[in-house]
Amino acid sequence: MPRPGFVLEVDSSTPPILFHHGEGFRLEKLPADRSRVIYPAEPLPGLDDVDAAIVDALLHPLGDSDPLPARLRAGMKLTICFDDVSLPLPKMRRPDIRQRVIEAVLDLAAEAGVDDVHLIAALALHRRMTEGELRHAVGERAYDAFAPSGALYNHDAEDPDNLAYLGTTDQGEEVEINKRAAESDLVVYVNINIVSMDGGHKSTATGLASYRSLRHHHNVDTMRHSRSFMDRRASSCTTRTGAWGTCSETPAWRSSRSRRRSTTTPSASTH
């Protein structure tokens, strides 16, 4: 029988409760008679084939969006952005979902002849991800294929030379995001979705932004408002975004990019 969610009223007989602590766990004895612990119901059944489900999402996106392969073409500038380690949670068991998605997009990009690809950790104003964290997020093959040539890196929200000012929203709020992303023909954003984030334009306008943009919707006043208030602010900036998929056993982008690395440097110019 599935377990429903319930609320535990803590009293003197309640044993210590297990909590997340940094990237680990710890037991804490909660104050009696003034604490409640909310337990969610059991999670939904897991997917039988995660990779197949991701491929299906790539080829059959929601709404009126075209399948990702239809949006890829030789000579285009593609940027793949992904969530950073903003939450102090234990590492996801490998392969990280970001790795699965990124490798899938790279496979499709290689099939379409897309050669100008950058991978960017969307930090906003968070700390930079370490080499180990980047390797875990994107996988060893993607890291080794893109990092040595400088095509895999952390977004720098404080570097004016790598930021593009796009203008203002209908509410007069300034929009400034990563220059590479702004100049790309297509931006694919990969969410972890540990928390209830909308993804797409909302994540792009946050994770790839500078303080010039973030100050409008990440401040004391707006954090007191409802989520719908935040959604209206983020959705007023339209950014091209894509979908995601899975990886193959022998990714074509690994071998082809390795051959090109010695003779080609990814361009930062606008096509």
C-alpha cells in the first residue's frame, strides 16, 4: 500500500529526526510541543527507461515547439546551459541528469553538423563550480571534450566584457545576460528540477544574468511576494530555449570535437 503524507506532532517521546546537513545528513532532537514534521507521500513510480523518456521529450516537446533536431543546423551557434550547485544537497548518483541531457543534445547537434557549441554553468551570483563538480554534472566525456578548449566554463556575472545588455522589460527592469548566450542561435537550458522551478526563460533570465538584472527580482521586497509575482517578472524577458534528451554509447561529438580541437577555436562572434 502506498504511504500517504502526514504531519508528525513532536513530543518528548519523539526520537531524533534525520535532516540534510550541507552535503550530508545529521540527526536532530526537535523541541517538544512546538515542532511539527511534515512527511510527503511516497514518490511517484520511477521511469522504467530514463534515457528513452528523455529522448521522447526531445523529439516530442510540449506545446507548439518544434522537435530539437528541427532547430539544429550546420553553422549555427549553440549554447547549452545547466543548473549549478545552488542547493546544499548530496550529489546526484551518476550519471547526473544534467549529463544525460547534455550528452543527448550533443549527439543531436553532431548529427546536424553543429560545430560551435559552448557549455556554461548558470551560476547567477553563486560561487563557481569546481572542476570536480563540473565533471560530475556534465560527465567525464563532455568535460574532457570541451573544457580543454575553453568551451565549458562558469558564467561570470561580474565580467562586463562577457555580458550583453538586452534592454528593459515592460516594467522598466533592465535585462543583462551572458553574452555568449545572447549571441547564440539557440540556447538549451538543463534544469535539475530538485525544486519547483519553471525552467526555460525563467532559469535563463536568472542563472545567466548579472546583478543589473537580478536586483529586480531577487531582493527582500520581491521575495515577500507570491510566486506568481516572480513569474510575471521573469517571463517578461523572452529567450530562446530548447529541450533535452539522452546519450548514445559512442557519442559522435566526442571523437569529432577531439579531432577539431587542435585546429579550431570556438568563435564568440555573432553569426
